[in-house]
Amino acid sequence: AAPHPRPRRRARPGSRGCARPGAGARPVPAVRAMAVEIEELGEQDAEEEQKRNADYLDFRRRFDRIKQDHQADSANCDKLKGQGNNFFKLGLYSQAAMLYSEALELQPDNPVLYCNRSMAYLKQDMPHEALADAERSLQLDSSVENIKAYWRKSQSLFDLGRLVEAEVTADEGIFLQPSNQHLNRVRRKARESATMQRLCGGEWVAKMANGVEKRYAFEEGGRMKIFVFGHFVPATFDLSVEGNPRSMVVKMDGSAVGFGNGPPPPPRPYIFEFHDDYKELWLCTPMDSDELPTKFEGPGFDKLRRDAAPVTDADKELEPLDTRCENYMRSMNEVMPLLPPQLPEQPTEQQIAQETMVLEKISQLKRSYGVEVHARALELARAPHSAPTPVLQELASEMQQRFVNRKIIPPPPPPEPTKAPEAAAEAPASKAPARSTLSCLGGVARLCCGDSR
């Protein structure tokens, strides 16, 4: 018989076979804590967003202030530049340079302002200052848009007698703008002057095949003498420095070589080149033609060696540089007023005439004493204490004030404070105001020297 099944027990509450009420759900305190945490995170995000907005608004306000200041500086700079251009057109080059300097204090990286001031300095026979400004302008912008700076630099180098560098700079500008007339003109002048320096200053000597000595003596102004068969024949020459090889046309004075009443010999074309570090001159002219030769060959080809020019009495009696510089600075301080005149935007004809007269006197002094003397005077004006004599120191200090007031050179740095003796450390505190007095006097001195800080 089958066994009788056992009766099932009823599951008690809480046993494995019966689920408790709410089993698997989080306790109420945990849910509340999570809700509080979420709320706190939301408040933190809101605070951070509010801070970011405040930071952005502060950045925008500061940026707008900078933008407004920049626009104000730009407007003031344009105004100063425009007034400087106006003074330049009136021939008031010193006033124009000062206004360009003031504009540069607002925009110190403006290449146009440096270029403009360079030209104003050139008009005042100040090639050193003009060169520095032209170089700074090209450092900021060496593109064809700033082609005038190449002209200013080349002209400054030419005025300083640095002819090879002037030609190189002109070549750099002509590479960017081949049709620039100003650069082509400066390059031609530099080449002509360099050639004249090499040709002049002595005689060129050669011996012909028959043993007869031939001499050429070139002089400034296109004059020359040809020594042959015991006679010096006066002649003139015209250079052409644009071709390669370079050439000249020589025209002899026929009346001086025994041609009687006949016509003088026709002009002769020559090509020439320098060799052996400019100690040898090659000259070639055609013997049976009037055409310009292209090669150094034939019976008309001479190789001449330089015969050094004799030392003259004038060279021996040349005064020392500092003696000439002393005379130059004394004259310059007499001609140049301590403070430049403050001209209105539209000066009268009388004001223009007075300023032009002063400028012309200053230019005459610079041309009379030369670049070397002016450079030495400028060096002493920058550092009067370096002058070798008390007289030069005094003159250099006076010139320094004039140059500072015209913003030609920066004001001298304030003197370094001297260290007080150790005993002064024990001095009573009542002596402290003396330092304030010295500071005020130093401020007055800087103001007198043109330092507006």
C-alpha cells in the first residue's frame, strides 16, 4: 500500500519560504541622505556657475577698459603723428621729431613712427639718430609696405660715409621694389662716391710697352690729369656705375697738348675695374673705335698701380678730436636754445622763419665740423662724466640738457644712492625728513632735464 503523505507546514513569517513586507527596498534614512547629497551637489554646481559668470564679467570689464585705453592711445598717437607730419611739411623738423617721439611713447612698436622720425633726423643732419630709427623700423616691419625705411637707412649710411653698407641696404630695398626712384638714386650716389674715393687720393702709374711712364690723377668734381710724354694733360671724366664693368668717358683739353688751333681729341670711352684690394686699376679704351669695350684686352688696356698721395701740411696741423669737439659743443650750445619753443598747431610765418634759421645754423655747424666730431659730442652728451677735462664735462652737460629736452637722447638715469656710514645708523629718527627733501630736489632736477615721470 502507498505511504500516507505527510502534511505540509505553514511557513512562518520571516522564514526562507516567505518574503517579508518591503523586502529589497532601501531603508527610508538612506533615501533621505541621498536626496540631501543630490541637493547639495546641485547648490555647489550653481555656486560654481555663478562664480564662472562673475569671473567672465570681470574679465570682460577689464578687457573693455584695456580696449578703451588702447583706442584712446591710438587716437592720441594718430593726432601726434598728424601734427608731426604737419610740422615736417612746414620745415619744422625738430618740432616734428619731438612729436613723433611723444607718439612713440604711446605706441613704442610702431614702425611708421620710427621711419618718420628717421626722416626728420636726416633733415637735421643727424645721421646717427636717423640710422638707429630706420634699423628699429625695419626690425618691426621689413616688408615692402615699409619700403621707406630702407631708403632712410641707406641714406643714413651714405651720410655717415659707410658707402658699401649704403649700397647693400639699397639693394635689399630694390629687390622688394625695383622701380623705387629714391633707392636707385641713393645706390647710384653710394657707388659713385665709393668709386671716387678709390680713384682719388693719389696717382695711378703704369709703364707702356716702350717703357714710357703713364700717370692718371683723378680729382673730386670730375677733373683729372693725364701725364704722358713729360706733360700733364688736363681732362674731365664722367662716371657710369650702373653697368658691369663700370665705365667712364674721358674728355681731354686739346689746347693743352699742342694741337694748335685744331679741334680737341674726341671723348674716349673707358671701362675700369679695381683689383688687389683697390691697389690696382684696370683701364681699357678701344684704339680703333669709339664703342665702349666689353673686355679688358688689346693695346688700349693698362694695369695701373696706386702711388700714394703725399702727406700735406694741412694733415699734419689737424687739431685733436677733443679740441674740435670742444669748439663744436660750445658753438652748438650757443645756437641751440635750452628749451625748444612750444609752437601751436598752425605756427605763424615768423615762428617758422625763426625755427628754420636756428635749424640752418645747427646744420651748418654739423657740416662744418663733420660726422666724427658730432659723434664724439653725442657720446659725451650721453655721459658727461666720461669727458677728459672739466671744460668738456661742463659743455657736455649743457648739451645733454638740450638733447634731452628735444627727446634726442633719453634722460640720464638717477644717481645711485650712496651708502651712509655705519655711524649714521645710530642717528636719531628726527633726521629722516632730509631724505624727502633730497628726493624732491632730485625730482626737480629730472624735470629740468626733460624727464616727465
